[in-house]
Amino acid sequence: MDVDRIYGSSLFTKEKFLFYKRLPSTQDRAKELIKNGVRRPGYVIVADEQYRGRGRFRRVWSSRKGESLTFSFITEKIPLLSMRTALSVAETLEEECGLRAEIEWPNDIVVNGRKICGILIETERNLAIIGVGMNVNETVLPLESATSVRIETGIPASREAILSLFLSIFESNLTRENIMDCVREYLSFMDRYVEIETENGVVRGEFINLGEDGEIIIRTESGSIASFLPGEAKRMHKLTAPLLAGTDR
Ligand code: BTN
């Protein structure tokens, strides 16, 4: 990866880019920076190879040397960060790679039904650390449910160009007002039945809407209305058929 080909923006200035050839986890490196005294947003930690990447809910995030785009950045803690990030990834994939990406609420980005990017958001002191793992130039992936930019477009892509565009789009989405309207346009499951895995078990229901706080609102199997914030859902699956018993629709 050629760090000189990554463009900064007014928040993510080039002197706040930290590039590593090999790192256990960009997310852990970003945490260390804050623990060691960094107090300003705008730092971007990029690794050409990450060998102990972490996903949400203690999942492992594996990435391939020189092929994946793995980075973490430090930003202010503001509302709707996961929605702003997911939207920025989808817009970047569309603009830079011509891909119609969908947001699989809350934190996955999929293309043609397969995961292309995962997002991990954590906080440290008064700052947020956002980790993004995107499959870019992989031609083979270990999971059937995963895909890459190259697999979808058939041509290699520039990780530097994707990262540069993402940072500038994210920066403008930090202050965008109609975030949820934009997110709804990219949702992968309007008018579908969904299954949400939470810490307390699985809830199935009919998707009704995404609320203004980024929460998913569903009509559950028993007919009641329930909502879950992005941080409360471990995973969300679409159900192809209304497997619901007991709904009166
Ligand atoms: C998920 O899908 O569960 C989220 C995956 C997030 C992976 C990224 S890769 C860059 C950053 N560093 C990490 O250790 N994890 C995130």
C-alpha cells in the first residue's frame, strides 16, 4: 500500500495518518494511542497486514495481506456513528467502484447479498474508534457468504483511492442532517421478515422501519412492536418467507 496516494481531508489530515506494514489490530493500536495521550479526533491507523483483527461480539476478523483494506480512525462521539459509517462505506463503494452496496443493519455492508465490509465501533475516554475491514482485492475468500470489490467488479481496485474517498465522505456525513433518510435508501431489507439475534435471545418479526435513532422497529411474532438499537443486535438475518406463527396480518 502506498501511503502517499492516500489523500487527507480537513479532519483526517495527512500528519495524523499512521501506516503499519503489519499489526495485530488497527483497533487496538488506536486504543493505545488514546490511552497514551491522544485526545483529538482525526487519527487514521492503516495496516497493510493485520493478523489479529477483531470483529463485533468477539468475533475474529481475518484479512489477507495486501488485499484487504483494514483501518481504524478516531472521531468524536456523536449520535448515529454506526449509521454514518455504514452510509459512508456504501456511498464510497458506489462512487469509487460502481457497486450497488446495501446496508445490512446494523453494521454490515453487502453486495449481491454477500458481506464486503464490516464495521466495529468502540469508545475510549471521550472519543470513538471506528474500525473498518473491507474485502478489496481478494479473489478467493474463506466464507461463501463473503465477497470482495474485485470479485464483484472483475477488476483490481485501489485501496488508497477507496480509503481517501471514504474519509472525505465520512467527514461530510458527520454533519449531514438527514442521515436516516439516506440510510433507508441503502437498506437491504425493506419489507422483509427479519430475525434479530440479541444478547437475550432471538426475536423474529416483520420489519417496519428504521427509527431516527438508528433503531430497527419490528412487529414481533406475538404482534407487539419492538425496537432494537444498533448496539443491541449481535446479528440480523433476513427471512425469505414469513416464518411467523401467531401474527395476524
Ligand atoms: C464485524 O463485521 O464484526 C466488524 C469487523 C471489523 C474489522 C475491522 S478491520 C480494522 C479494525 N481492526 C480490527 O481489529 N477490527 C476492525
